[in-house]
Amino acid sequence: MPSLTAPRRTRRTAALLTAALTAAVAAGCGSPDDTSTAAPNPSPSPSVAASAAAGVLTVRDPWVKAADKGMTAAFGTLVNDGDMDVTITGAATDVSPMELHEMTMKDGKMVMQAKQGGIVVRAKSSHVLEPGGEHLMLMNLRQPVRAGDELSFTLTFADGRTQTFTAVAKPFTGAQESYAPGHGATPMPGMSGTPRATTSPAA
């Protein structure tokens, strides 16, 4: 009677070889560094990346008062869509040194002075920089800023982050206002009212 042992061993060997080959092919599809305990890549989700690209604040309708020399100011509406208050501690532009300023009453008249503690934009709210209120002050122009010019500004925040935006210069007329005692030497013309422009005025 013929033996059946040899064919069974052959089938078992073939099955083992097939299993080994299958495992080898599966291993070849993964990266050599892949392990079951490897941490996932720390790449940000699309929503996080979009939020970072959008900046700390949204700056709506930014504009600058056109001026030939001396001082001028930048205005606009700052929108904070985040869950935390944001504090602006500084501003910079290539055409002038800058300070954060506010208007306040002193001795019965409105005067301009540095904004102590920075400009705070509350969470889920907006904050208007406007003539007669808080604004970004260009202290000493190195060149004329004419209507239609586009200026680039960089805001610095209390947590060290920065954000750049561009504002267009517009003609502007307004009342004369003075510096607070001991702050600056020259009154800044036209720091109240609304911009006068050929296009629609900024909000």
C-alpha cells in the first residue's frame, strides 16, 4: 500500500512557504521605520493650518492718513474671532517709528498720549482704531505718504506673535488736537472726523 506521508509533508511545506511569502510582501509595503508604537506625524489639521495662516486678528478696512511730513496715523477695525483676549504691544512700519496711541480728556480738551498696557481686543469681539480714539501712530515720517500709497505694518502681540497687514493712504481733514503734557512736541493735525477719499470711506 503506497505511503501518503510524503504528499502531506509537501502540502504542509508549501503552505508554510506561502504564508512566509505573504508576510514578506506585507512587510515590504510599510516604511522600515513603521512600528506599532510609533507616534503619528504632528502635521496640523487643515483647520489649524488655515487658522494660523489667517493671523492673530482680522484687520478690516485699514487706512492711513495721507501726510507729506511729520506725523500721521493708521486706523481700521480689529476683529478677534478667538476664545482669548489679544493685546497689541507694538507696531512697526518702514516709513516711520511707531507708537500705540489713544485720545483722552485733559484739562477740558482732547489730547493724544501713548496707550499704556497696549491695545486689548477682547475675545469674540471687534475693536475700532479711529480718529479721536485709539490708533497706530507714525511718529516721524521718513518720506511723504500720499493718497493711494500702500503701507505695510507689523503688529506685535503680548505673547510674542506678530502679524503683518497692508493699509492704503487716504486724504483726511479734521480738527487739531494736542499731545498730553510731556508727550511729543507737535500737535497732530486731523485726528478726528472721517477720511475723505474718492473711494468709499473706511469703516
